[in-house]
Amino acid sequence: MIFQTERIRLRPIRLSDAEAMFSYAKLKDIGPKAGWSPHTSIEETKVIIKSMLKDDPRHSGVYAVTLLDDVLIGTIDLHHLSPHFSGEIGMALHPDFHNQGFMEEAANIMIMVAFECFHLKRLEYRHFKDNFPSERLRQKLLFQYEGLLRNGFLKQNKVIKDTIISAMTNDDYYYRHHEHFKRFKKKLVIAGCIDTEGI
């Protein structure tokens, strides 16, 4: 399934995206902020993408975030899915494309997918307490802060981190933030499974 605005495209990730992913996944400040270790080789990136391509009922599948040239600049997904109930959004973006609103657009699309395609009742957004860019993005995406999970995440290097948890419910999506998503739907050029009728 593909989703597109006038600036970005979301499409299923491909093994051919390995080089583009490795260009940022190898950086020391990207993976650790999200709980995963930097990639040490393009071969490792290929192994990770292959794992992303496996069918998993608790996962939306990983989407490549691209500009309209179709070159991957980041990834986004829904994981820990319990269909018709809950899930969690996750994302990563090449630092060359930070602070330009690309991930905000991608995340708005995935929020719509969560509620309109997977029919979730609750979508969670988690980030480390000291990840301030993720905190700013969370606010832009209208997730409601719910609390601090003390010692809430065990990283691959065995470091334990405090984690902020926020969430959006289906009532938030369909009622409280209806106008926000109605405006965003008008930006969609390709809508996939998102209902744009009557907006």
C-alpha cells in the first residue's frame, strides 16, 4: 500500500533501500535515541531489512519514508499491534532531513492508518525522557502525555532508560482532533486505505 502527499511518499520498504538506510543507521546519534544500536555494515542493514519484510500479525510492516524521487530518507511503522485495540508508532529519519516537517507528515499518515485501516482504539507514542526532538514531534502530532515509565526501557547495551508514554485514542482521532486530520487528508495525493470521502 502506498500513501503520498505533494512532498513525501510512504511505501513498503525494499531490500534495495539498504544503502540509503545505512547512510543514517550507522550514525551514533540515530539508533541509540530510539533504542537500537548503530548499524556496523551495509550487510547488517540488509539482514535487518530482511527481518522487516517477514509477515507479522503484530506489525504493520515497515514503510520507507521517501521524497518524490523514491529514495528512502527514513522509516515509520506501527508495532506491538493488537488489531482493533492498540499499537505503537515508531520512526527514524536521516538527520539531513530533520526540522523540515517530513516526519510530521509521515506520522500523520500512519496515525490515520492506525485508526482507519487497523481500527485501533489506542495508539501509543513512546520516547526517552531526554529525547527532546521526539517530545516536540509528539506535541505537534497531538498525542496526549500520560506519564513517565521509570526504568521503562532496556537498551541493547543493557542501559536502562526512563521512557515517556503518550497516546491517542479513537475518540481523540475521530472527535477531538477531527478538524486537524480533515485538513491533513486534503494533502493526500494517494490515500491507500484511508477514507477521504466526504472531507
